[in-house]
Amino acid sequence: MKGTPLASGPGTHFHPIPSIVKHDWELEESRVDLLNRGTAWLDAGTYTSLNEASTFVHVIEELQGTKIGGIEEEHIIRASSNANRR
């Protein structure tokens, strides 16, 4: 596993994701959902992968001229939708 786990240090137990998935699967507490086309799953379990995910989001935002997960944009959309209902 590349990078340093974000949850490491004294008193912290790091469990690789595959072992957690296997455990949940054995307890039949897992489900599988297909992601829509255009959906990106970004791993942020290490400092390296968090940095890579941040860079990816920054590049996409710059190329598309929009914010990903921007709460400001969501507020504007909802306010506009509520205004149209009146």
C-alpha cells in the first residue's frame, strides 16, 4: 500500500479496506451499488492519495469552470427552485 495511512499513530489501528469489505461481506452487511457514468471514486486513505484526489478535483473544476460539491452552488440551485415554486 503506497503512502502513509491517515489514521496511523499510537492507539490507532489501520485496517486495509479489502479486509473491512471482506469482514462486512461475511456478515452479509454489504451491498453493491453501480456508480453512474461520469462518477469518480477518489481514494483518500493516505496523504499521497488525498493529495492526488485534491489535484484531480482542482483540475476538473478548472477545466469545467464549476465547483465539485460546492455548497454555495447547491444553495443557489435550491433557492432558485424554491423561488420558482411560489
